[in-house]
Amino acid sequence: IEYAFKEVGVSPALKTKQTSTKTRQLGEDKTIRILIQILGWFYILSGAFALIASIIIGFIVGSIELPSSLASFGILKYIIGGITWIMGFFSILNIILGVGLLKYKNWARITILIFNSIGLLILIGISILSIISGNLKVILYMLPSYIVPLLIAYFFGFRKEVKTLFKK
């Protein structure tokens, strides 16, 4: 065997190192694919549950009849109705993004990064307002809220393996 490697100019130690690197890369690629599949199904299921919740809330709010003495609260019914429509829209968007992740579509990865960035900016804004108002307890409660968006931003935005997987 050593003679065959010497003939092509590759040492057995280097050949073993190249093989182990390839094997490790294949294992990492499989792990990344599994993580993306899990995230895709999470987006689909969370979108489906939120869509069902928005439909139920819409029916409940729509079926409420306000007495004439509470007519001034009628606007509240329309506000909640509008919120359920917005919730339904983003629920459908979550389902579409989940399907895009399962199919390794780059537009899904980019859209998730955009919405994730918007969410982080909102969290930062709330934190700044909490500091200004002197309510520092809110910041302590919000710290775990930063973890998931930062992990998603790192995973979809900075991992070279993930980027190449979505560009195929």
C-alpha cells in the first residue's frame, strides 16, 4: 500500500488526514441539514398554531355583540380584528418560510435574517426605553430573548456551510 502512495506522491499519513477531514465535513453537513429540517418544521408548526389561534380569536371577537351602553368600545373590536389579520398574515409567512427552509431556498434564509434583524432592533429599542425609564428589571427578563435571535443570525448569516448549502 505504501508503494502505491509513494508512486503518486502522497504519504499514507496525509491520505488518512484528507479522508478524516472529508468524513468530518460530511458529518457536519448532515448535522446542519438536520438542524435546518428541525427549524423548517418549527416554522411550519408555529405558523400553523398561530394561524389557528388567529382564526379562533377572529371568530370570538367577531361574534361579540356589544350593548348600546358600551358602543364606545366598538372600536376595540376593530382593533383586535386588525391584529388577528396581521397575526394571520405572519402565520402564513412562517409556514411559507418553513417550506422554503425544507427545500433549502436562499430567499427563505435571507427573509428569516431580515425579520430576525428587525426583531433584534425592536428588542434593543425596548431595552433602551427600559434603561431610560429606570426599569432595569425588564432588561434582566429580556436577556434570554436575545439568545435565540442571535443564534439564528449566526447560523443563517455567518456559517459558511449553511450559506453554501442554500446556494446549491
